Amino acid sequence: MKRILYLTDTLMAGGTEQQLTALITRLDRQRYEPHVLCLYGEKAGRSLHFADPLRAANVPVHVLDLDWSPFAKLRAIFE
């Protein structure tokens, strides 16, 4: 089984996020193990609209929940 990491900036209700969710939930789970890493969440004022459907499909979703500051981005690199 191949593990795939999808990195996205948000999971808010939008076209790109909808396409990402459709792609991930339609993968052959016998061959692929998808994981999602999301940079921004509630701290940056972004909803996690598609996090629940992904989790319902047994896809691990990890949200770093960075804010918009440059310092937050640097901190995330070193954590």
C-alpha cells in the first residue's frame, strides 16, 4: 500500500477543496493510504468544511492551524 500526503492551505468550502475531497475519497483504499495536511484553520479565519467528509471516509486529517503571520509560518517549519 502506498501512502500519499496531500498538502493544502485550507479545507474551506471552495472548488479546489471540493475537487481534492472527491479525488481522495475515490481512491482505491486497497492500494493507497491518503493523509491530508492542512495549513490554515480557525486561527486564520478559515472553515474546515471538508474535514468532516474526509474523516468520515477514514482519511486522517491533520490541521496545523497556523495564523497568517510570517512568524507562525517559521515556527511551523521548526516544530
